[in-house]
Amino acid sequence: MAKTTALKADAILEGEGNLLQGHAVIVEASEIKAVVPADKAKADEVVELGRAVILPGLINCHTHLELTDLGRPVTRRPDLT
């Protein structure tokens, strides 16, 4: 069985836009399994993040394709800053 981790912080902003306090995000094998009340969190490891907001499932899509090596040398383009 994979190791489970409970991530705890001051708040969790879940996908519907609700701000949850007193909850934990349960992660198993790099996959979010659940968001549960902190006192119900059963995990092999607990990570206390303190004054933070967890955004489970948020994917950082920020990228600079013009700077990405797409299998060929990257050429600087003066029209892209």
C-alpha cells in the first residue's frame, strides 16, 4: 500500500470556491484522494503548512512556449518579450 500524507493548512480553497477551515488534503502516491475534516485525517505522515491556503488540484499552466526546447534549438525572437 502506498504511503499517505495529510496536508494541513489554515484553509483549503476547493474546486467549488468554498474556503474550508479545519480540513486536510489526503494524498496517496502523488494523487489527491480526499479533503476531510482535519480531526478525521488518517495518514502515515502529517505536514503542517501553517498560514497557507491549499488549492488542491490546481495545475499551474503558466508557460513560455517560445522559450521551450521543442526538439530544436531555441531561437530568440525580438518580437516576443
